[in-house]
Amino acid sequence: MAKIRVALVGIGNCASSLVQGIDFYRGARGDDPVPGIMHLDLGGYHVGDIEFVAAFDIAKGKVGRDLAEAIAAPPNNTERFAAVRPTGVEVRRGPTHDGIGHYLRKVVIESSQPVDDVAGTLRRTGAEIVVSYLPVGSEAAARWYAEEALRAGCGYVNCIPVFIAKDVQWRERFRKCGLPLIGDDIKSQVGATIVHRVLANLFRERGVRVDRTYQLNFGGNTDFQNMLERERLQSKKRSKTDAVLSQLDEPLSDDEAHIGPSDYVPWLTDRKWCYIRIEGTTFGNLPLNCELKLEVWDSPNSAGVVIDAIRCAKLALDRGIGGALLGPAAYFMKSPPQQFTDYEARARTEAFIRGEAEF
């Protein structure tokens, strides 16, 4: 199969885990144990078929450096699990827009290099798919890069909680251009949102009424530091809340469902701790309460999901499918255009991969 030519926007922890993961699994075979990957081969594309051809950031320590070096530059603090060889891809200067919040201005020094012609670089490098890893709250920047992807004729995987695939006008624009769109806000492989969704769905299916719930998350990466600025947190909180409440028949108010990032603890680095509680009413009007704690490395936990999203976008390009990919978006993202249970979203995604109607 041909290579999948990918451009990265935002070279933070998540991009670091993704780039490392491609190298880590590049030589894996079908009979090898591959933890963290849902599909070693997806529609004929191996993990190692993903090739990075362009990258964009704003930080002084990353712009102008090879992608393999930039992923290790501060303030990145995720686990290093693979030695990445030089890629030959120079990280170029993107526009800042609203990409730096109040707290990140203390740790991210902007590059003095001129802003790149992003669409021109995408065309020149032959990029097919743009993956957006911008910081939470980068509303203007996210839409600007989506515009550049359209100008350059690239599919778009929106990993952050800015509502692009969920917006009917954006979906229609990508559809008319014959370009695939997967978004919004990436789910981790086994992260807080999908665990909470599965529990909420279990309560519903077993006839337990959910009365109240919370999900409290905290970690030590710049994502959590950025979200100390509550104004930048609104779309993230809405995305996580709606992802869980979509699994219930009876809606809960915001007073009854508190879901979202809670605090920044620097010594956790890229680890994330999550506490979930669900209070329900069961047979005989008696209470049933459930609590759990989840600990993960935050960025690697989502990298395997993005690897599948990239390859689904490539299959759509191969098949001439434009617009939002409903099944993959529902399985990979917290805020897709249409919510399903995770069981149904997975079935729809597998049908898409096989080239069948999603039913």
C-alpha cells in the first residue's frame, strides 16, 4: 500500500506519543503482541504506513527543529518509549491566534521565525491528512487550520474540543470538496470518558436510573495547566459532559452531572488521574452507588486511537468519500456529529473499514 502522508499541527505531548508510536510499531507483524493498537492492519494500511511530511508549532524550542527533536522539547513531559529517528521534517511556524492561554504564556516562548504559508507547505509536501493537536480553547486557531486544510485539499482529524465536525456548515464544506472530516475531541483508548460512558450505558441497559454523577480529572501536563483558565475550558467541559449524558434516556442537568478537568498537579507530568462516581436508583427505589479511580499516561492513551482515525480518513480519500465519517467519528471522538453507544459506534466503524454500509 502507499504511504499515508500526514501533517501535524501542535507538537505537544500527544504529537510526541503519536510520532513515537509509529516508530514503535513500524516493524510489528500480525502475530506480534501489540498492546494499545486496535488494528495493526486497517483496510490494508499498516501502522508503519503513516508518514509525517509536515509539522507546525509556535514554540521557540520546536520551530526550526526536526520533528524527532521537537517532540522531546520542553514543556513536553510525556513518557519516552521509543527512540525516534530523524524524520527530515522541519517544524514550521504557524500563526498563534488564540493558541496560548494565560497560564501557558509563562512556559511557552513564541518563535521569532515568520509565519509559514501553511496551505502552500501542505500542497508542496503532498500532505493528505492534517491532524490538529492544538491546545484546548484554540477556537480561532482550530478553524484557521481547518480552512488551510480545505485550501490544500487535505482531510482533517480534529483531536481537540472545538466543534468543527459537529458543525453542519463545516461538514458540508468538507463534503463538497470530497475531503474526509473526523472530529471532535479525541477519546483515549481506555480513558475517563469512554469508561464513564460504558458505566452510564450499563446502568441504563440494566434498568438503573442515574440520578447524579461526577467525573473529576487532574494531571500534570500543559493541557491541564492551560485548562486552569476556566474560559478556555468551556468547550472541553461541554464535550465531556455531552459524551456521557448521550448514553442516558433521561437527561441530567448540569447541577446533577459534573464532568470535566479539575486541577493541575505538576508532579504528575503526563499522567492523568480520574475519579468517577455514579449514584442511581434501582429495584424497590433503593440506592446503588458506584465509584472508581483510573490512572493513565494521558497522551499515549489516545495515540492508538488517532492512528486508526488517520487510516480511516485515508480509506475515505481512497474511496472518494467527503464530509464527516459518522461511524469512525462516533467511535474515536467525544463530540461526533451523531452519538451512538460505543458498541454500535464500533460496529459502524468496522463496517466502514470493510467498505460496507454502516447500517
